[in-house]
Amino acid sequence: MLGLIVDVIIYIFLIIGVFFNFLAGFGLLRFPDVYTRLHAGTKCTTFGSIFITGSVIILGLKMWYLGNADGSVLAIHTAGALIAILLTNPTGAHAIARAAHRSGVKPVAAIVDGLDEMNKKTIKKPNEKKEVKK
Amino acid sequence: MIEYFNEYIIILIALLICVIMSIIRVARGPTAPDRIVGLDTINTIVISSMVIFGAAFREVIYIDVAIVYALLSFISTLFIAKYLEGGDY
């Protein structure tokens, strides 16, 4: 009975993870802009990958509970992969958004760019610095 | 091959469809940051599909490959973003 409940939890986690990964691909196709595409493509994959790796962790713990010693190794290494995803994915998204803004890509319906005005007041943009050197 | 067929293969086919949608965005993207967003999404989906591979065949070595792939793709994403940003680095 307990094994059946754990199996149902594993399948629900897998379905949630695949659904959010599918939403990421769909939003990547349908959104009109770099920043909205980044929003869809990074947040949804992070959330879906949390659920997929969580289901594999539960599978490893179930194998370990049933007496298979490889289950503990599977669970611990999958937890390492989950930590790697959680550390690297938002940082990469932040770097991409910053590079897109500095390389001059504007949002589609933008009228006022507050970040650009603030950058002009406080620090010099690296593109302008290159023009000064020439 | 039929003895390895279990429910994780269906999950892998669904993830393959997500990768194909991201590849369409990489091919069609109007600007360079669009393509990088597509590549970043492909990297994350490949990591989760490698974890699913490890669960499907009950092998731990695929998950180690997933960890190394996550760290290397993070470094490549940071480097391409730094290249797009311009200036001296």
C-alpha cells in the first residue's frame, strides 16, 4: 500500500515537471520579446527540473527502503544535480538579461527605459567607453 | 530493447518535443540574445532528461554526467553573455 502511494507521488511529480518544461518551450515560441522569452524559458525550466529531480530522489529513496543499496547513491547524486541546477540557472538568466540590455535590445512596447537613464547618470556604459577610445 | 521500456521513455519523448521547440527558436531568433535564451533552455532540459535516463536504466553514471554538463553549460552561457555585452573583459 505504501509503495503504491509512493509510485503515485512519483508519477504526479513527473507529470508536473514535464508540463512546466512544455510550457517553457511553448512560451519560447509564442512570446514577442527577448525578456519575456527569458522569463518563460528560465523560470519554467527551473521549476520543472525541481519536480523531475525530486521524483528521481523519491525513487532512489524508495529503492533504498526496499533494500537496494544503489538507491541511496542515486538519490544523493540527483540531489547534487538539483543543487547545480538551482545555483546555475538563475545566474545565467541574469547574465543574459544584462547582456541583452547592454547590447541595445529594447522591449517591444517600451516607452520609458528607466534603467538606461539611471546608467547614463551614474556609470558609463562599456559601448560608450569604446567610442571614447577611438 | 523492449525489456528496458518503462514509463520514463514516454517522459523522454515529451522532453524531446520541448527541445525541438527550443531549436526552432534558436533557428528563427531575430537577435543574438534570442538564440542564447534558446540554448540556455536546451541545456536545462538536457540536464533533466539525463537525470531521467539515470532513473530509467538505474545507472548512476548518467547523473554524474548531468552535474558536469550543468556546470560547463553555465560557464559557456556566462562567457557568451560577456561577449555580447561588449567592452573590455
